[in-house]
Amino acid sequence: MPPRTAPTERQKRLGAELRRIRLAADVSADSAAGLLGVDRTKVSAIEQGIRTISEERLRSLACHCDCADEAYVDALVAMAQPRQRGWWERYRGALSAPVLDIAELESHATRMRCAHSVHIPGLLQTSDHALALFRFVVPTLPDKEIALRLTHRLERQQVLEGESAPAYVAVVHEAALRMQFGGRKVARAQLEHLAEAAERDNIVLRVLTFEGGGFPGAGQTVNYLEGPVPRLDTVQVDSTHGPDFLHTEAQLSKYRAQLDWMERLSLGPEASRDFIHQLARQL
């Protein structure tokens, strides 16, 4: 199979995990190449997510590197399987690769946690609210791309539907709830939509009020996507240049602690729904 020119974030993550296994065992790339029966350049390509690796070779490498965590190795094998074409692939070449990576990671998450200080979580936005947000992008987006982003956003939201939908825990700051993107009517409909979504079994919505005081972090959007094993969790944070993906042990620990702290400061689910209904009545 020819090398990939643009591996996805999930493919790059598999390569990074294989490199981590190798380095933790102090196994050189040359030794790994000899074990796998390939040249050294292919080991480098595998670890960059550019080339695939078979289940047999992956398990041989894990065994040689004394990686005894069977659940972790099984999860890596699943990641190495030929990738099924997801719905997001229809947008390949039309939207940025990191935006599509978010959808792919969400589709494989076993549980999702997030914290939003200024914006409503994308998976819980109404179409009118999302449309208003896309009109505040710098530089200004052409109408065609706005329409593409909106359609993609609405398709992303389907990950929270169905019997196999993952659990979703969202902490939304009062500031985000009070922002009136699109005007009062759009804002009121968005609040009512949030309250309705919070009634679903797999969604827990918690409001962090102004009275809750200070909280950790710089106020950026944080999405924590849990994998089949904790070592394969991923943090996605928003920035002005686009989404960033983090997955070192220290980074995962930091953002878990941050989300735990914010959840402790926030209102409980029922009180949060009452608070949202109250805000909606004021509009």
C-alpha cells in the first residue's frame, strides 16, 4: 500500500503510540525494523502515521517491547485496521483536515467531556446559532463555505443520537448562555434547545454561574474524548489557528483535573436546567 500524504489525527496517534512503546523499551528503530522485517525508513513512516502496520507486526512489536497491557494493545490493533469511510470524508478537500479529525475522533469516543466559557458546545448548537457563529470568523467566510460548515456541524451532532451514543458531559459557563449570537430570538431558541437536550439519558449539562467564582484554565474550549482505554484519551482545544490535539500523559492528567474542578463548581443537572429555563424566559 502506498504511503499516505496526509494522515488523519487518529492515524498519527497510532504511530505516536507505537513510537512511545518502542522508546519506553529502549528499542532502536533499527532493531524494530529487523524484528518487523522492514527497512528503517518504514518504521519511521509507521510512527508518523504515513504507513500502515499489520496486526501481526503490531503485536510482535508490542511483545518485543514488553508491553503487557492487553487492552491497550487490542485497542491499537483496532486503530490499525483498514479505516472505514466515515461520513466526514465527503467533506475532504472542502473543509480543513483538523475539522474532519474532530468528527472522526468523536465517532470513536466512548465518552466525551467538555467545558465552554463563551460558546455553546458545537454538538448542542441550533442551526441558527451555528450559522451566526460562522459569520463571525476572521477572515470572513464565503457563503458556500458557511453552508458547508453548517451542514458538517449538524451531521456531527448525530454522534449523540441512537442507542450506542456515547455519554456526553458538558460544563457551560453562564457567560456563554448569555451571549446573544444571532439576536434575542436565536438566543432564546438556543437556550430552549439546550434544556431539551439535557433531558436525554446520555447528556449531562452543568452550568457554571458567575457566582461560582474563578475556575482553572484560560477559558478556552476544551473537549476531552475518552478512548477504549485511558491511555488513548485525546484532548482537543480550540485556538485562533484551529483545533489542537493533545495526548501526553501530563496533558491528559491536567485537563482531567481541570474538568473535574469545573464540574465541582457548577450547578447540578436539574438546577442547571432550571437556570437555563430562567434565562430563556428573560429574553
